[in-house]
Amino acid sequence: MSAPAPPAHADPRLAPVIAARPAGLTDDSEGMAYLERLPRRLVTTYLPLVIILVVLLFPFYWMALTAIKPDEQLIDMERFNPFWVVEPTFKHINKLLFETQYPRWLWNTMYVSVAATVLSLFASVLAAYACVRIRFNGAGWVGAAIFLAYLVPPSILFIPLATIVQAYGLFDSPIALILAYPTILIPFSTWLLMGYFKTIPYELEECALMDGASRWQILTKIILPLAFPGLISAGIFSLTLCWNEFIYALTFLSSTQNKTVPIAVVSEFVDGDVYKWGSLMAGALLGSLPLVILYSFFVEYYVSALTGAVKE
Amino acid sequence: MAHTALTQPAPLAMPTRSAWQRLRASRGWAGFWFMLPTALILGLFLAYPLLKGIWLSFTNTRIGREGVFIGLENYTWLWDDDVFWLSVFNTCLYTVVASVVKFGVGLYLALLLNKNMPFKSIIRSIVLIPFVVPTVLSAIAFWWIFDSQFSIISWSLRHLGIIDGNIDFLGEPSMARACVIFANIWRGVPFIAITLLAGLQTVSPSLYEAATLDGASNWQIFSRITLPLLTPIIAVVMTFSVLFTFTDFQLIWAMTRGGPVNATHLMATLSYQRGILSGTLGEGAAIATAMVPFLLAAIGISWFGLQRRAWQSGGTDR
């Protein structure tokens, strides 16, 4: 399997090295598509595609619509067409931001995600470099072990981890999450970065070695700048995984002000009130938006992370 | 050459290097320091908990009380527990149905996306959005869509004249199962479609052209060219998909919490309910540990079952 191809690269010396295959989403080959006439394509391609896209996007439309719908329109589906909204209101979002601890939860989520991502990027850059380039005795076994760690799901670890977190005195502390999340992120990032590091030619490293550079200098001045797209991919993807993580946060956190968005939305709004839906959907919408915005800026990196981690 | 032999070169430092210098230059030593952060984190928070979980499952530990070794008592208890077996059945049903449908729809979507069309890259980016949004938050949107009173699906079907009363989506066992499986499929299809699409893009168009010239039908092209070349990626993608579906927790917890009458309890949610909410850590750990053999079997089936086809169909066996 080929390593994920990094997006268009700044360094011209590497042009022949890093294969010119465009990453993930773009290819402009027309292939044999010109053989199909438009009516046929409408039925075989566009119609099913539109149906699938509508199903995939409808929950978000529904989420956003509910978040700005006044309460009386939410529960009266006979007088108002539920698929649309008249007189949209920011009441739910206002309530969320100023009457609950939502900003605090958002901050917790961001803080934990960024810290865990930085920690795991640091550890996985070192590990990936060691496995690919230092090639100490047993590097292959270590690489395989890291891949196996990828296959251990949090669902079978959360109970013993809860007792361990308790024993370390980290219960109900964001530190517990910052230390636990890397167990999910490191295997994935290491595996992805190993793929990127393998595409960098040995010659560059040998030149630096001849000029008297140390291992550390080679890593920070030669390898990392060249593997920068890989770092961004791993970072973005790790951030998303942290934001998404649920079971550890649910188990390790108890006080309201320490919760992350996914936990808070599930546990703090569910009070049997018919009118909860507006603020619940507003909470889900605001919790998703940062990730979607981030994703829209880094689609290519995101896709290369996704496919790279699978293809290795 | 003789010249160089006569002029004595400056004595090299090599033979007189101290143990410390040799250690510093050795690959193993450098590798050790580079691996240290990863080894510490994975050791303390992954390997140790994994072993500790197995140990806990043989004790009667409760929250706030150290347990003692009780042998297989947790497991014998579970063996006679109908709810546990129901959760095993639910988990298997959930995994099998969701994975099969996800694979079918995902492959179909990947083939659609692989065609040439306007706004191709934008459409491909949009497809991945359900995967990017946190599962719990989209699960909550589904919870609202499947609401017993204000469900938009019930409303639409009523106004189309198909049903008379509202459907109790999450209140009736088999309906609730169908709903959570649907939500899981919805969330998993983009991942499968985009990764398979990446695989499809590596297939050379000239193969398709050659097959078309030789008179192959669309189905023949798909089954003789696309599928065999895609099998290695399918094996990996489906292994991950099965793994994540089998151990799913958050989707269920956000939508049904295992209800109605345990009809949607997966092993992971049951383990949380028994271990954390009821406080019997030992029993919860036993349920979690009981997932491991099923998990290995599931991974084995999807990995080897699909992988073998790679060489059967003339590909190289890696």
C-alpha cells in the first residue's frame, strides 16, 4: 500500500520524491463517462446521489431548524409546517450561552482536545521516527504492537481505567482525559506519520549526518518540515476524535463545570421538559459547528488522514 | 597507497570509546528514548488497564470498596443472566446488520462518487460531514427525529396518508433496534464510502477501457476488475467498521440508554450500567472482558474472510 500522498508541496526539491498523486478528493480524469448520455446519468448517478445526500444531511438541517424555532411552532405541527420556520428566534441559543454553563463546556472540550492532541503528536512523532528511521532492534515488533493498540476499544477499558484514574487522584479532572485520550490518538498518529516519514529519502538525512547534525536536529530541521502535511493531518484528525470521545469523559467526569460538550448535552438538558428540544438542538449545533468549520478548511488533510490510516 | 600507510594518521577515537560513548551512539539507546513517551502512555493507560480489567472481572470489587478474588463467580452469574445474553444477541444483531448495510451502501456511494460530475470535490466533502460531527450530537438529533410525539417522520407519513397514529420509534423493542441500527449506518457510511473511494481512485482507468473494448458488461467490469482490486482495502475498512460497531456505546447511550426493556442494550452499555451506575465494577469488567473473544472472532471473520480473496482472485498475498 502506498503512503498517503501529501497535498501539493512547497519544497521543489521534493517534487519528484513525493509522488504527484493528488490526495483523496480531487481527480479530473473523465474516464469513459462521456459514453453515458445525460438522461441515463440522471437516473443512474444523480438521483441516487441526491437521495443519499438528503438522508445524510437531513439531521443537520433538522438540528439547525429546531435550534432557531420558537417553542409554539415546535409543538404545534398542525398550524405550522414543521419543515420550515416563521419568525426564527435566537432564544434557545441565548439561553444556552447565558443561562447554562455551555461556554465553559465548550472551553473544556477545546482545552482537553488541544492538550491531548499536542501530547500525542509529540509522542507519536518520536515513536514513528524511531520505528522508521532509527530501526533499533525490534522496531518492527514495536510498530506491530502500536498497531494492535489501535484495535483496543475504549469500551473494554473504561472500567479498569476509572479505578486507575481514581487511584492516581485524577477523578473529575480534565488531566485524566488529557492522559487517557492519547491511548486512542497515539496508535493512529504514529501509524499515519510512519507512512509520511517513509516517503522522505534517506539521502537528506545522510547529508545532515555528514554535516554533523544530531538525531534531534535531523528530526526537527529536516524530517518535521518535510512531513508537515502529515502532522496537520494527524493533528486535525486527533482533534476531531477527542471532541467526539464520549465514554471516558462520561466515566471520569462528575461535576457540571468540568464536563465536555458531548457529556453535558446528554446529561444536563434531559429533564423531561417538552420545551427542552430547542436548547438541546442548539447545544448539538454549537458543539458541531467548530469541527465542521475546521473540517471545511482542512478537507484534504482530513481525507488523507482517514485514508492513510486505513491503507497502511 | 603506500604513501598513506607511511604517514601515521592521527589516532582515531574509536577503540578508546568509553561505555557511555558507545551507549550514546547505539541505535537501541536512541530508540529507547524516542519510544519512551509512547511506551509510558500506552503502558500506563492502555496495557495496564487491559490486564487490570481482566483481574477485576475475577473479583467482587464495588465502587469505593476493594474486592477480593472470587474466581469465575462473575462469569457464572452472567451465564445465567438473561439480560446479558440479550445484550450479546443485540450486539451481534447490531454489528451484523449495520456492517452489511454500511458496506453495501458505502460501496455504492463510493462508486457513485467516483464518477465524473460537476462539483465533484464539494459533494465528496459534504458526504464526510456526518463522520466529522460528534456522534453523540448527531445521535441527539436522531433522538428528536424519532421522538414519539413530534417525530417528523411520523408527521410526514401521517400527512401522506400512510399511517394513522404516530409511530413510537424508540418505545417499541424491534422498532427501537431498527432506529439505532439506522443511526449507526447513517454515521458509518461516509467513512466507508470515502475510504473505498480512495481505493477506487488507484484503479487505473485503462483497465476499464480494455475491458470495455473486450465487450465486458458493467457487472463484469465491477465483479472482475473493481472488486478484486478493492478487496485489500475492503478487508481493512470492514475490520475497523466491525470493531467500532461491535464496541459502540455513545450512540445507544444518547438515543435509548439500552431501553425499551433492554431491547437495545449492547454489551458496552450493559457493562457501563452494571459497572459504573450500579457500582459493581467486577461484574461490569466481566461483561467488558466477555467482549474480547467476540471481538477477536468478529475481527477474524472480517479480516481473514475478506483478505483471503485477495490471492484467490490472482492478487499478491502480502
